[in-house]
Amino acid sequence: MTEAFVPTFIHSYFIALGVILGGSLIGGLSAFLIGEPPLTEIYRLSNSLRIWAIVAAIGGTFDAVYNFERGLMHGQTGDLVKQIFLILSALGGAQTGALIINWLTQGHLS
């Protein structure tokens, strides 16, 4: 990890949030352009983009796997704990984005 932990932690949260919000809203625009109900599509996309938001936020899967391996096999538990916190930050950002989309679209009503 070349960056300090706290800025990376914050970046991870907001990258996941941005992927959910941006992907869902732009996908809703495309649904509008082809004549489908945009709010339904925005809600559906926010649910299906969560895993991709997490992967994008942690920087791909290979870095995460390498950090887990280094933490478990080489006894560097600090890296393992940091990676777990980064994943939790990305999960929080994705959940926040999905919750905002749910509020905006009233997805529980559809």
C-alpha cells in the first residue's frame, strides 16, 4: 500500500458510492431513452451494481488477494486488518448508494 490508510479508506467508500449512484442514474437515462420505466431500471441497477462497486473501490481483486495472502502466510496481520477495513468501507459506500437510490425511487413500492 503506497497511500496512507485513512485517505485510502475514505477513497474506497466514496468510489463505491459513486459507482452505485453514477451507474444507476446513467442506466436510468438509457432506460428513458429506449422507452422503459427509468425509476424501475435505476432501482434494479443499484441492486445489481453492488459487487462491481466493491471491486472497483478496493482496486481489483488481485491486490486484495495478495494482501490477504501476505497477512496470513507471512504474519503481517496489520495488512490483513487494513484490507478488511477497506472492504468494509467499500461495502458501506455501496450500501449507502443503494439506500439513496432506494429512497429516491421508492423501490420498496415497486
